[in-house]
Amino acid sequence: MVEVRLENIVKRFEGTTALKGISLRIHEGELFTLLGPSGCGKSTTLRIIAGLEFPDEGEIYFGGERVTYLPSNVRRAVMVFQNYALWPHMSVFDNIAYGLKLKKMPKEEIAKKVEWALELVKLKGFENRYPTQLSGGQQQRVAIARALVVEPRVLLLDEPLSNLDAKLRLEMRSEIRRIQRELGITVIYVTHDQEEAMAISDRIAVMNVGTVEQVGTPKEIYEEPKTEFVASFMGKTNVIPARVVDRAGDRVAVEFGSVRLDGLRYTGDSDEVVVVIRPERIRIAPGENTVSLRGKVDLVEYYGFFVEIIGIFDEHRIIARLMSDKGLEKFKPGSDITFYVDRDDIIVLPKQQI
């Protein structure tokens, strides 16, 4: 395992700048996720760390070693691809052993290492099967075993679960986390799935159009977003354009339409802001430090373990997520409703310029 450091990485493709000065420090032995929408540059960043692409500007370090232009096999950063990339004509054993055979290791040593890798990914007894005889989850385990058996310094996973169904994705992300913790290896993981990133990561870098918008723990990214993009990208949330109309130290009053919310924390300079309210922070009963939003019910959606009420407040749709359906029978489309939110659960951010 090794610390990975990126310093001002720039990458251009045919005149388009895909990465605009990316700087990151990935700690030794952590599972670090690059998260963002399609086209944000996360896979390009991963390929540059792997040595499958080279930057136009900037440097990459593994520990204290500069590896910017070293080939992948020399820097020992191994990629697990989205499509698994298994040899269909080779058995599971031979797929896993492939990299070891290229190194011309003795057969006995190869057999021991493959056995270790099969035990690690819980596929002992599958060594004589072929990829076509395996489920998607089993194929993904083989691809991970093949990567780990060569003892990489860094393991790179590019959207590894996107080809699996929902149940298998949940199982495999737990397995990836288990393996990472068991080995203590540095893992860099790419996904566009916010829930997946939150569940699996030590830290997350949220990327947008070739830049890093924020780096932090899942809790920091979700509860303390630094930009409008991060707030809106991290799961279902309410992002409402508003304007600061009064200030008192680090507390402000904001308005959207005829709604005024007082006593909200905000340290920015711009008066053009967005108000961010997570749906699960909204209640239908007042509290000691709450502000109120009065409007009309637009829709009630039942999800089993929670209920979402969508209300209209001065033409703005606001979603509340309630963990119990008790007392909600009275709320029908068109009926009056008041949402209550603790002032400290409302995030005010500068409106992001497009």
C-alpha cells in the first residue's frame, strides 16, 4: 500500500480540456472514491493514475516516487475494468494466474498465490470453471482476484459494479470493502452512484467538468456541501434559488417568493444564493429552533419504510421524507401543509454560476 498524490494534473483531448488542474492526496491504505456524472473526468483521472494515459501537465507520486510517465506494470497500479476483461477460453485458475505466468514464476508459487486469491474472494472450488459458467458477481470476483494476486501497490476500480443487478451490487460492494480492509491496500474507486460512494468510501472527491468540487468523508460531503453542485448531486435534495435580504454576523435572512427564512448560517459574500434542505430533515411538527414553510400538498408517495410528501410553496416543490406514515392520512393532494425545519439543518450556499 502507498500514498498517491496528484499535483495539478491537466489532460487535453483534441483541444478539449478534460482535466483542469486536478490535485489530490489519497492516503495510504484508504478506499478513496472519484464520484461524479458522466463526462466529469473521473475515469480519465483513474487511467492517468494507472499509467494507461499520461497527463499533459502535472505530476503523479506514489509515496515519494515520481511515477508520472512510468508504464503501468512498473508503477504496479492494477486496474479492474467495468467489463471484467476475462479471457473466455481460460479457466478461472488461468485467468487469475495470467499475470504471474508473465512474470515467469515457478508453478508451485503460482498455485499457492492463486489459492490465496480464491480464498480471499470466496471462490475456492471454482478454479476449473470458465467465465461463461459464472454469474456476473463471480466474474467480478475473478477480475479482483487477478488484480490482487500480482500484489499491486494501488488497486484501481472503474465502475466495477455497473453491470450487476441491484442485489448483486449491494453484495459486491460489501465484499470489496471487506477485501480492502483485510489487505489494507490503497484502493481508488470510480463511480457515478452516490449511494455506492457513500457506503463504501473512507473519503470521496466529487468531480464536475474536469475539476474537483469537494473532498471529504461521506458525512462531510453529504451534510456540509461546499458548492451548489455537490449539494444537488449528493442524493435527492431540495435546492431552492433565494436571495439574502438581511445580515447579522454569520446569520442571514433569505427570501424566495413570499417565503422568508430568518437566522440561517451563511458566510458567503454573494446575495444570490440557494437554500439546501435535505428531505429527511423536514418534519410536520414544530420544534424549538424551527422555521416553517406553509403550502399545499402536491403528491404523497409511499415507499414502505418511508413516505415522501411533495409540497408546493410559492411555486417551489419541496420534498419531505418521513420515516413513519402515522398521522399522514389527512394529507391529500391540494390540502394545506406546514413543513418545519431546524435552522441549523438549512444550508445556504452561493448560487453557482454556469
